[in-house]
Amino acid sequence: ANITAALGDLYDENREYNQAIRLHQDAISVYSVKLGDDHPKTIEAKTRLGAVQENAGEYNDAIATYFNVMSMTKALKGEKDPESCDAMVLVAGALRKKGNYELAIKTLKRTLKVYREVLGDSHHRVASTVDEIASLYVTIGDFTKASAILEEVVKLKASTMGMSSKEVASSLSELATCYECAEQYSKAMKNLKKAYKIY
């Protein structure tokens, strides 16, 4: 099964997705029988299958696979386990690729609530999830909401990585772009100067 999964990864890299999906499904079948559906190896293999399905553009299948991973993780570790939230982030990513931006935002907001409650505001997963929500608002053209969220991202990253980190500078640049798109040029300039100073 390990070799079959590794072969599946090679086919995935070569963009031979049908073969890759078949091999990953075969590996999951063996893991399920030998180790059980709730074994970490089986859950990890299902997550990998979801990624291959996503690469193949089979977003509905990928979402179903990620949901399966999330349900199994919740059943094993509880409703508010960060690993089940990780699966929800993957669901949101597939929804985004599918063009279902509003549902992706809702999914990430629910995930963010749990991350904050369990891990605290200073955890990197909180910052990256807020970042992703802001990015989705940019995609749908809501620059006002995106800039408000990116202001929060800057604060979160500053508290976890320090105000002079490259990650903060990157978020300040994104924030400046949002303000520019919203035609708030003085705010855009202010944030670009901050980013420039850090770089």
C-alpha cells in the first residue's frame, strides 16, 4: 500500500490523474482493511487522495473526500480539534477553485472561530486563515471588507512574528493594494511606506 501510494504521487506529479486517483484509492482500501478507517495512516491517505482529485479538477470529489476526513477526525478527536479544522480549510480551498467563493468564506469563518477558541489569536493558523478570507474578498471585489480584514492580519502577524518580519511587510503590501483598488490612496501610500521600511 505504501508503494502504491508513492506510485500514485508519481502519477500525480506527471499529471496522469486518473491513474493517480486509482492507485490512491487502492492504497486507502488496503489501509482501511489492515489498519482501520480511523487509523492516522488511512486518514492521511484520504487527505492525499483529496489533493490529487483537486489537481485533477474533480472538485466535488475532493470536497467529499475532505469532508470524510473531517468527519472521521471529529469523531475521533472531538468537535473542536484543530485537525478537523485543517480539513475544513482544504474544503474551502477546493470551493475556491470551483468558484464558490461565498461558501468558501463561510467555511473559513466557521473554521477561524474554532481556531481562535482552541489555539488563541497568536497562532499562525489563525493568521493564515484570516489572510485567506481577505484574499477571497479581494477575489470577489469587496476591497473594503478585504482591507478591514488585512488590517487585522497585519496585527496578528506582528504579534506572532514581530513587526519587522517579512510576513508583516507582505501583508502591508497586500493591504496597500486593497486600499488602492478602493481608491483610498493616502492609506495605500501609508501602508506601502511601512512595508518599504521593513524590507
